[in-house]
Amino acid sequence: ILALQEGEFWYSHSRFIGDLAYFVEPSSRASRYAAHLLKAGQEYATMRGLPLLMGVAHGGDVMRKDLFYTRHGMDRIGGIYARGM
């Protein structure tokens, strides 16, 4: 599941697309489901003309998540991954 919402940055009126939930069943994590969901989110943000921000909600296996997001064209900004900023 990938649930997204449109919002405003707290410091400006600029808008972005951010994740509310991003989860792939553990038994399916060796598949390409996570990549397909992220690509769909990136395409939606591009269609809306807004940056996509994805967070890491759970601290487990942070290095693997970092590699996943950066491999898919996202830039790390602290604990957030952004594309289109």
C-alpha cells in the first residue's frame, strides 16, 4: 500500500505530495512491488507538478531503505527522501 496526501510546507505556501503510509507485506518484499508503488507515487507527483517527499516511519533496516530510495532517484534530506525539489 502507498497512501499519499498533498500538503503545504510549514515554512511556506509551497505544496508537496507526501506519504501517509507505505507498506509491502514482508513475504512480498523480495518482489518489485515496492519499486512499482514508488514509481506510481513519483508519476503522480510529476503529474501534479509537485515534489514527492517520502519518510522512513520505522527505524529498522534504515541502510536498506536509504539504498532503495537513492537507487530510485530520490535525494536524502535528513530523514526525508525527496524528488522534484
